[in-house]
Amino acid sequence: MDERVPRDFETLRTTILERRHSLPKRIAQIAAYALDNPDDIAFGTAASIAASAGVQPSTLIRFAQQLGFDGFTSLQLVFRERLRERNSSYDERLAALRAKAEEGAGHRAIFDGFVAAASTSLNDISGRLNEEHFEDAIALLAKAETIYVLAKRRSYPVASYIAYALGKLKIRNQLIESAAGLNAEMIGFASPRDAVIAISFSPYAPAAIEEARVISEQGVPIVAITDSSFSPLAQFAKVWFEVAEADFAGFRSLSATMALAMALTVAVGEKRRDTGRKRKA
Amino acid sequence: MDERVPRDFETLRTTILERRHSLPKRIAQIAAYALDNPDDIAFGTAASIAASAGVQPSTLIRFAQQLGFDGFTSLQLVFRERLRERNSSYDERLAALRAKAEEGAGHRAIFDGFVAAASTSLNDISGRLNEEHFEDAIALLAKAETIYVLAKRRSYPVASYIAYALGKLKIRNQLIESAAGLNAEMIGFASPRDAVIAISFSPYAPAAIEEARVISEQGVPIVAITDSSFSPLAQFAKVWFEVAEADFAGFRSLSATMALAMALTVAVGEKRRDTGRKRKA
DNA sequence: TATGGATTGGAATTATTATTTCATATTGCC
DNA sequence: GGCAATATGAAATAATAATTCCAATCCATA
């Protein structure tokens, strides 16, 4: 057997794609089928797979051999391994990956770690979202004239995506960033007819907290996304969400926060359209 | 065959747990093994499973028959089906949620949709990452004097998080944003000893592409994160990654891109530390 | 358009794997 | 403790599936 037989699915995939154009017709046919229906390869028999792909079983074996396997069976193992991997629980994987990365197990482990952290966070939030708070927040933001988006440091990427999405949905908004140093003035314009989305996680950026305080004292309602009920942000907020993001290598995932933020934004956009229609009708 | 043969895994599981205490010793042994190692049942042969569980193959068949199956093969089908379901579930769920949201099924559906989109994207990228490219990118970025981070519009949140993380890791970096209009000057400073992380997805922001072109012509190596091999960004890049983000309600998830970006950043940080240590030693 | 090499189809063969069978052991019950 | 019913182990057998082989076909090239 060739020394460089693809042992994991991704390598196999790449190899197939590379050689795609130099493969004979029938072999190419089964190659395409394999990448499109990996599950069938994992579970089927040579005969059943060949039939589904419209080739002879022998072609399937030739395909495997071209890739360096010694037969269909060893090729199939790669497809089976892929399913196994995919299904192992994320929490377990995350723990294992942290340990692995700790002992310096290469860069792949770092990547896997971030993916696992993000998945864990998403998993977590999907069960935790308080639907009532969610509706309240949407209602509150939907009737705002201008939505102010307030976040610093680690949370800033989320804020910038919210601002981008609000812009696309033609909802007036103002991102409060620190760069220009004009925050105080910007905040000064906010009125009780507006609303704020504020995002901050421990360790809370003092500037974000301070600005949230000022703006709430002006009577502007705040929707907060933060990480615990003890968050200083929670006390200024009309509605707040607790989002627990898993971290890896010292950096927290943003995926759950992002998902919540986008859902809020789009829901607000939808609610406004509905309200608009009703008014006209 | 019994009329009430468990056809799905959950029913099977329940059935086994119910009868657990009335089963003969060896059969109970294999029952426990089956629930603990469902993946092994799905993929193994009767002989290999029996060996792992410490029983005879015939016992395994008797176990299947006790449950009403006519043999091990039909029992195994249930375990295989379970793996299939699990894997397809995300894509299917996403499609279902999209349909639901279309017909105005409330705000919770929007939230679920974004979570599903993010999960799908993560699932997808975790199998797809080309490890070689990943290592190349890390090597390239680790030896850069300054890392320039280039992204507009939708990709900008990712860039800002990269910049934040690089800063925390004390790696010199420069975010190229459009706001101040000084991009041309900023780009002018970049030299072949630096490197760029460029992120852009279809529809590619013309400014991002143009800036990538200019900077690559200056001989600065580019690591690109984009969405297909046809991306205009790919042609300027030394290394590029294809990230397929699922979208929901017109907004693409960023979670896969974020995970990749963070992994790159942290890996670069680690590589620099290692190199530093070696130099001193 | 003839020729050699590559590719393919299909049946024959071999291998692997599930199932059955039967002898032996164990358990519960009188 | 003895007997019947049940459970188990191990090997034989049957079924299924992978692989090989060879003839037929296709395709490029002279």
C-alpha cells in the first residue's frame, strides 16, 4: 500500500478533489458520489453503493485502490471514522482538547478547541434563552427611534455586526466606539424614545459600564447582553440576557452572543415591518 | 418477529432499560455494552462486538432476538440509523427553521435559526480545515513583523476580534478600516517582512479586494479567509481558507470564521513563544 | 482507420461475517 | 440433591459481501 494513504476524511476529501480531473469517467462518478453521500459509503455494502452510484462494484474497488487503499473496506473505514468523530459529545471533546492543547499537542488542537468552545456555547444558549425576556427586548428595541449599540473590547465585534445588520435592515442606529473620543457627546443625544443594546462580559470594561450608567440615567431603556446576574450592566438594564460563553486558550467564544445578537436584530426588523403594515392597514 | 420491535434508538433504549433486570447475565452484559458503546454496535461485526463485550457472538444474536429482532443485522440497523439521523439533523433542522421563519412563526424561530446556522457552519468547518494550509498560514504570520488585518462590512467584526486578540497576545498589528480614509497610507507602510490576514465573502467588498491587490503587489504575503476558490481574494493570497457559512434570514453566521480566526491568532502567538524560547536557548 | 493501452462490465472466486446447532453448564424449583 | 428449564460456549454451516479475473469496449494516437 502507498505510504501516503489518506487516513482521515478531510485529507481524503482534498485528495479526491485534487485528482478529480485526472480520473477516468466511472471512477470520477463514484468519487463524486462518495463526496456527496459520505454516509452511504459509511453504511452501505460495496454492491449497494455501486448500484446507487450507477457503477459496478469492481469500479468502487478500483476507486479505493487508486487512492492508495488496498480495497473498499479500508476506504470505508475512513468514512466510518468520520461519523464517529462527529458524534462524540462536544463537552467531552472540549475537555480533551484543552488538555491536549495544554501539553502542546499542535495547532490542530487549538482549532478544534475553538470550534468545540463555540459549539458548546451555542448548545448551552439554545436551551437557556428566556423567551419572555426575548420578546420584551424586541418590543423595546422595535419602538426605538435610534438604537445605540454599546460595547468595548472583546464584545466590540458583536456590536459592529449588530450595527452592520441594523444598517442593512434600514434601522437607524449608532455605534458607540471609543476611538474618536466623542462618546460623551454621542450619548448626550440619546433620549427616552431611543434604546440601547449594551454588551459586556467580565472583566467589564469600565468605560462600557460608565456609559451605560449615564445613558440609563437619561431615561434611555437598555437591553443588556452579559454573563451573570451580578454583572454591573444588569442593574442598568430594562431587559438583560445571560450568555455563558465557553472559553478556550484564554479567549471566549462569541458564537452564542452573536447568535443572540443577530436574532434580536432580525426580529426587531421583522417586528417593525409588521407594525408598519398594521398602521397602514 | 414481534409486532412491537423497537424501530428507533430511543425506543430501543427504553425497552432495554425496562427489561434490564429480567435479562440473563450475559445478555444483560451485552445490553449494557450496547447502551454504553452504541457506535461500536453500529460499525462493528458481530464477532468484534462480542469480543469487546466479553461474550460469544451467539449471545449477541440472542440478545437481538430477545428484543424482537430476527437477528443481529436488524438490530444493528437501528444503531446505524441513529448515527445517520444525528448527522443530518442540523441541515434538516436549519431548512425546517427557515421554512418556519418564512411563514412568520414567531421570534423564537429566528433565534433557533441563527443558532442552527452557527452550529451547521461549525460542524462543516471542523471537518474541512486543511491542516497543511493551516500550518503554512501560522508559519507565515508568526514571522511577520506587523500583522495587518483587512476586512470590510460583514467580515469586519471578525477582523476587530483578531485585532483585539493579537493585541492581548502582544503581537504588533494594524487593523485596516475604512472609517478614517487613511487606508492607502496605512497600506503603504506594509513591507514583505509583514503579513496580512484578509477576510472577505461574496459579495466581495470592492475596497477589500482592491486593497488586497495593492498590498500583495508590494510583496506582502496574504492569508485569506474567503468562501470559495473563485473568490477574487484567493488569487492574491499565499494561503487561503474556504469557509462555508450557513445563512439565516439573509445574514450569514460568523461562527466558523471566528473559530478559524481565533485559532490562527492563538496558534501564531504560541508559535512565536516557541520560537522565542528556542532562540534564547 | 488500425493498434495499443486504459477502462469497464460482469461473472467467478475468495473472504468475511451472521447464524444455527448442539453439547455443556448453570440456575431455579420441588 | 435431583430434575427440568434455561442459558452459555464453541464450532459448523449458511449467507453475504469483497475481491479478482478476464473478456469486451472505449479512446487516444499514429
